[in-house]
Amino acid sequence: MCERGLALKGSVSLDSFTFDKVVNRFVATLVKFDIQYPYGEKHDEYGVVAESLKNTKDVLVAEVGVQDYGDHDNQDLADRFGIKKDDFPVVKLFLQNNLQSPLTFPTSEEFKADKIKQFVKKSTGIRILLDKCLQDFDEMAETFMAPKATKEIKQKVLSEAEKKAEGLSDEEKKSADVYVKLMQKVVERGDKFVASEHERVKNIIAGKVSETKKKEMQARLNILQSFIPSDNPTMTKSEL
């Protein structure tokens, strides 16, 4: 657990003077508005997000600490974006040159690193590697599900994925096999399988299952995200 008030690695601290200058420099900026010296499980989860996105050059992970006493530092930023202390922490996603209309990480979602990264990935279309995902296979999934991907292209990508999976370590092969099986199902049932499987896995996670099963299904859900185009009208941001 992070020590109280300790700056998170990979995250930038912003204030009223630097906010606009810094945020507009990036394609997307993820900002957590919180008490001035945050701590606890949610702060730790945000730290995981910051660490995992450190090499994603188009996304900045940042924090704004709001002081509700004394000089009330950064209270003006909280007021500007309609954020109340009782709602802390609040995570907002700012897109370049559109600071006035940030997207808000849903309070209905569990405050977990993968959930937040899914939110960023779906909202921006920026490639972000989620837990248990493999970059090469993410790219193959994107090609596989492209609007112009014919049955022949899908079959070619599937064959490539099957061949690549054979040479992986046990842990990576376990993830690769999920990609391959999903591709096989799409070939059999069509692209609509992805949406139905996404819903099925979400329902399992929401049900009464063991932590082991929940982690297994979350890994599957993460991989499924790679099969969903960012502009897919049937899978809206709220479905993340």
C-alpha cells in the first residue's frame, strides 16, 4: 500500500496554474481528483494504472489534490468540473483541446485498475495493454475484427495466431489460447459472438463466483476488449 500523501510513480501532480498548460499537451489525460493527501485501496489501484501506462506516450496520468481548508488549494478546479468532496476520488478523462467536456469514470464501476484502463482504451481508441493481454495478439485481434476483414482474412489471422501461440511460455500460451478460441468462435458464429460473449462474461463476474473464477473471467473480459472496435455502435462506453 502507498504511504499516505506519497506521490504515485508515473503520475503527475497538477494544480490550478499548471492544469490547462499540461493537459492540452496530450491526446488524453486521466486525472484523479481527491483529497490533498490520498491513501487507501483506491489510491493504490490508481497507482497501478499510472505504473502500467507509463510507456503509453499519448496518455498522461495525473492527480489533483483538493484542499478543503486553509487556502483551499485547487478547489477552483473541483468547482470548475462539478466535483464534490463527498464523491472523492473522481476520475475524469480529458481529451486534447476539449477540456470543458471530460468523460467521467462511472461510479457504478468497481474502482479497479483494469476497469479504469478499459475506460481509457474504449473512450480513446488508444492501444492499452490490459492485464493478461498480449500485444501481438491484440494487434491480430484488431485486424481480425476490422470492418473490411473477409472470411479469408479472418482465417489467415487465426492460422497465424495458432502458429504463434505454439512457441510461447506456459503463462503467455494460456492467454494466447483464449485469443485463438475467441477467433474460432467468431469464424463459426460471426462477429456478433463477441458482444454476446462480452455480456455472458460480465454476468458471470457479477454473480456469486470464487475469486479465482472472477480473476479468470476478468482476464477473458480484458482479452475480449481487444476484439471490440472503439467505434462499435453496439458496445457503448457504458458497457465497459
